[in-house]
Amino acid sequence: MKAKLYINKKNLKYNLDYIKSKIGENKKIIAMVKANAYGAGDVLVASELQRLGVTDFGVANIEEAIRLRKNNIKGMILITSVCEGDEIAEAIENDISMSVSTCDNIKEISSIAKGLKKTAKIHLKIDTGMTRLGFLKSEIEKSIDEILELSNIQIDGIYTHLSCADIDDDYTNMQFKEFAEVLNELSKKHTFKYVHILNSDGTQNYAQKDIGIEYTHVRVGLMLYGYATNTRPILKLTAPVLHVNYIDKNTKVGYSGSYTAIPNMKVAVLKIGYADGLSRNLSNKMYVKINNVNCQVIGNICMDMCMVDVTNVEKINVNDEAIIFDYSNDLKELSRISSKIVYEFISNLGERIERIME
């Protein structure tokens, strides 16, 4: 018996088609499948997207990239963090593209690639206001000639990351302007195959506007998974019933006795807990659905299990499936009451949960 996360391939395709309708035929998609595809299952999701025609993917580190390669994911895979040392060699050997934010990192990549007698593929990352990774405008314009002279380096792409595309037009337009200036200057000396700036919020709000940049790709995550406007959620989480108890009035339920039983209460124990990503903040607040009946989670959620009031469920058996959230917007509500964003909630779904494409 396991908790199960179902991935709806029809909704995934719907979201992909919606993104395509926003960006038009001349631009392509880099599908972000980092952090185990935001918890959905990176190999499952990337394989289905590849079947649907997506050829480019984004991950956070070398381990995620290698896992995709070993599972027959082809095309461009971009690591959006930093690679160093042995990670660089692995990336080069497996035809994985690396993001670069400093000259020292590019020199290291060049040296390792030269030693391997191979060419490393890189994307220049520009910091236009996220204040995370990336070259500042003054740094890259000063360093580009030196970078272009390095051997065994193929500069495939250039990109930046928007930080406020969902809430701040002025700041986002500043980022567009900054990136446009860098791109215009560097394009005098080099042609980039990949130019990407719009993330999910950027694609949603700016893909159909003139942002003053000739970009080639959008880099989307949450839109694919269905937790953005006009998209369809692709995830449904269930957990099996392990045990059913009948408990007396005033019996304390769970750690710290945070719930006290009412008379004639029937309680089911589910095989899912905070180690699986079901936040303890949801204790005594959330509801699950068992046999079409809404049932409150009672007591503090445990590491591996939680307890549910099933008094109103007429027939319940061990192995019955409780729906934690489904293909509606239940997850947004769970995220709200647990004080998490949807990204955080789904990326915390644990490895013990079985992923199933349906």
C-alpha cells in the first residue's frame, strides 16, 4: 500500500497547447523539470513532454540532468545552477548544457573540455534584477571578448530570470530593458541559438506583448503543471486507509492531543504524513475525500500517517483510497491554509509516493 500521485497526461497536453497558443509558432518551449518536475516525477513528465514534441528541458543540477539522459531524454538539457569540477566533466560527456555566471567558471569549463578533447555547451546567464546568479551588464560587456577567445566552448544561449513578472510591471520592464541592452551589445559579436527570458509568469503576462527582445524560447514550469491562470492541474494525490478505529468521547487524537473525540466517532488512519509532504500545518484544518464524503483530518499529522474523521462514511475498508487533492483547484486551497505557495507544496511531495501517468 502506497500513497499515489497521478499525473493526467490530457491536462498536461492541454497546458502545453495553451502555452503554444500564447507564444506562437516561431518560439519554442524549455520545459522546467527541476526538483523532480516540481514533485510530479521528472522522468515521467519529461518522457511524456518529449512524446508531445518538446525537445528542450531545464533542471537544477547534474544529478537531475544525468537521470534524464539515462532515461532516454534527448535534446537540450540545461542546468540552471552552477557546475564545478567533476560535474563539468559529467555534463560535457553527456552533452548537457551549463549555465555560467562568471568568467572563472567559464575558464574552468574550457580547461576541462580541452582535457577531454570535447566541446562544452554553455548559456550565459545575465542578472537583470533577480540578484541571484548571473553576470551583471557591466561584467559581461567587459568580459565577452575574453570569453569568445576561449577554446572548446560553444556559447549556445543567453538568458535572464524575471523576479516580479506576476506583480510589478515597472520592475519587469526594467529587466526587459537591461536584458535587451546586453543582448544587443553581445549580438554584435556572437549569434545565440537560445535566447530566453520569459518564465511562467512572464509567458502568462508578456508573451503576447512587445517586450523589445527577439527571444527564441520561453522557460516554463508551473504553467505546465496546471497551477496558473487558464491551465488545468495535472496532479491528483491519494493515500490508502491503513486502519479504522472506533473511539470514545473525549479521547485524545494524535501527538499533543490536539483533537478531542466527539461521541461515537469513527477514525481512519491514512498512509501519508509530513515526511511525504503533507504539511503538519494542515493538522485539524484540511479535508480529504473518502468514498465521496468530505472527511476532516484530525489530530497532528504524523511523519508517516494521519488520522481522519470518517464517522459519516457508511462503508469504509482498509485499502480504500482517500483523495488528498485532485484535478480541481484543491491544491491551491491546501497551499493557502498551510501557508505555502503551490511550488513549495508540490516540490515537497516525497519519494515514497508512487508516481503514475494516466
